[in-house]
Amino acid sequence: MTHIVAGKLLKIGEVAHRSGLPVKNIRYYEELGLLSPVVARSESGYRLFEMGVMKRLDFRARSQSLGLKLSEIKLILEIYDQGHLPCGEVKQMLEGKVQAIAAQIAALEMLQHQLQNLLSDWQEQPPSYRQASTICPNIQSETG
């Protein structure tokens, strides 16, 4: 059991209240290893967190808002817990996100162009309309 120093450790409910997250999320992040290398327990079994847990929760929220996955955040925090600044790894991950976003933008622009071309030739009742063979001839090919 850990010796409790008044005012230094927070129960899970206090962490939830301060962070605005449900207790369920706090437990999940603890299970994933995102909160701290060691979580203490009181004599009555309550989870106890050091104040640094709030910094970790803020880091998790900001990292997720930038597109990082929880598994990526865990790797960053593991590097930090080993006493190293993980800024190089964070930069690499964010550069990967930028590249993925650029690819998504290119794919969406291509889709937008295809849709605009399709809509520019749109006919409500195409002359080749055959009710039995096509649902909407504007988007279906003759073989489709």
C-alpha cells in the first residue's frame, strides 16, 4: 500500500471532475497505460493519481485533436517516462498525419471532379431509360 500524503494524490472521481471526463474513460486510459507508469491505491482500494495525471490527460486530448491515435500517444508517453523528450517522435507522427491528409484531400478532389462531371450531364429522364435493367442510368454503366 502507498502512504497517502494529503493534497498530493487524487481519487479517480476527482480526476474525472477536474478533467471533465467520465470515470469510465479515466479507467480506460489507465488500463492502456496512458496515465502514469505507476498508479497507487489507498488502503481502501481507491485508485490514487498524482497531480501530473492532469498534464497527461491534457496531452492526450491535444494529441487526439491533432489526429494521433491512443496507441501513438502511448508510445510518446513511454518515451517521456524513460526521461526523454519525445518531440522528434511527435514531429514524425504529425508529418505522417499531414501526408495522410494530403492524400485524402487529393482523393476527395478527384471524387468532387467526378461528381461535378456526372452532374453536368445529368438527365432526369435519360432517353436510353430502361426501367427493368437500370435503377438510375445517370450513375450506372450499360453493363452495371
